[in-house]
Amino acid sequence: MTVTSTHAKNPLMGWDISASAKAGPGEKIARVQIIVNGSSEYDKTFDSPISSWQEQLNQQGEYPADNTVEVIATSDQGEDTESEDSWT
């Protein structure tokens, strides 16, 4: 499974965070979590597992400050794949 996240400064406040996941051969995405600075901002379980996923969260984190985003995708076989993005 491939999991990614990117960030861009929001002109009003904080950061916009884009996250995505793509399942590999023989697996599906059953759950995705986005954690911003230690706080769960998105947590979705899919009743029917999916092969790809994308989400954008607006005005997250702090500016100026240290920020960390973790994206965790759980496969239908219970395996977690994580991506972490940190910036100041």
C-alpha cells in the first residue's frame, strides 16, 4: 500500500493537508486515519474496502509552529501503512 500526504499554507489560517492512499495488488483499504499534531482529525472505516482514497483537510495545524501529520491506512488484512510529514 502507498500512503502520502502534502501540506500547503492556507491564506486564512493554518495549513491545508492533502492525503491519499492506494492499495497494492491483493489488498484493499479498510480504514484511514489522519492525525494532526497528535490529535485525530479524520478517522473513517469503509464497510466495503476500497482500492484508493483521497481527502483534503483545510485550516489544520498552526502557523508559525512545528507541525506533524500522520496518515495511517489499514488494509483489509489488518496491516497498517503509515506516512508522516513534519514541517515548521
